[in-house]
Amino acid sequence: KNQVEQSPQSLIILEGKNCTLQCNYTVSPFSNLRWYKQDTGRGPVSLTIMTFSENTKSNGRYTATLDADTKQSSLHITASQLSDSASYICVVNTGGFKTIFGAGTRLFVKA
Amino acid sequence: NAGVTQTPKFQVLKTGQSMTLQCAQDMNHNSMYWYRQDPGMGLRLIYYSASEGTTDKGEVPNGYNVSRLNKREFSLRLESAAPSQTSVYFCASSLSGPTSYEQYFGPGTRLTVT
């Protein structure tokens, strides 16, 4: 069964600290993987996309990694800000219109 | 550009009532989608429209119908609402299929069925 599992479910960190969110997937075939940020009461917004051949991709303070062999991805947030408080969703595309969404990690950044 | 807009933002229905959720995009995208988001679960695809004039079932289509009115608009209809349809509904659009193109999401409609 195609699944995308994210950990932790929720995370609290202090402003200025770094954190890493994990995504494990059992999806086949694999086309690419996206990380989305979803603010409370809003729709998800894409942060980055990783294809099979890419190991690392950065978008400002966000750095995503992909290990296609172990089917794992991570999202690292550097020097967190209060505005980083949101849910982060890992999404795997298998091709065509088939997309598998993880349940998300809820991040709280405290002052 | 407004992006993807949805109406209404909030709705409360009684069991058995019907309603239509409206979605419009102004990005000239070909593909549009309806998802539902429930606590502790990933977004699940209800229906999608790959291009104007076509619609296809997603993962959880039962109890819903859709209409691709034109290239801009894609509506979702609940004919006889049930408490199990209490959820947050998101409309999204992309230039073409989501594998190759980013999906842009609307702000969501929070629906409660009592």
C-alpha cells in the first residue's frame, strides 16, 4: 500500500533553534517528492520539490534532503522564526494524477 | 491575481441537506482538484479535472459530485450531507498534472454536518 509517514507528529522549539522533520514513504512508482507548508486556516504552499536524482535542495532557511534508496526525506529548518509555526506536509507523486499526502508535522516556534 | 478562491469559507449543514462548494482560479490552469483534510490524516483527493470538459474520481468520491463549469471554475456538490462529510475542503489547480507542475491551493471551506 502506498503510504507517506511523517515524524514527529508535532514539535515545539524555541525561536532561533534548528529542527529537522522526517518523511518516510513506501510509494511505487516514485516520480518526485514535495514539501508543503500549511499555515493555520490556509491552504498548503509548496516549499520545494525533489526528483529521484536530487539529494539536497534549499529554499532560504529550508533545506530538503532525499535518499531514494532508503525512501526517506527530511526538511531542515535553520534559525527558526515565529512565522515558521505551521504544519509541514510531505507529498509523493507517483505519476499522472496520483499524489500521496502525509499527515504532516505540526511545528510550534516559541519566543 | 487572486490565485485560487473558494466560497463559502464556513458552512454548517444538517444531515440530508445539499450544498455546492465553489472554486475558481485565475492562473489559466488546465487541471483542478478537490481534496478533503481530516484531523490526523493527509489530504485525500475527492475528484479532479485534468482539463476542461473532463472529470475523474479520486480516492474518496462517494457522496460527492463535481462540475467543471469552464476552465476557471470547478464546483463540488454534496447531494445529501452526512456527518462523515464534516471536514475541511480544499480546491487546488495546476498547469497540468501534479507530477510535473506545482498545485496551488485555495484557503479552504470548513464544513460541519450535524
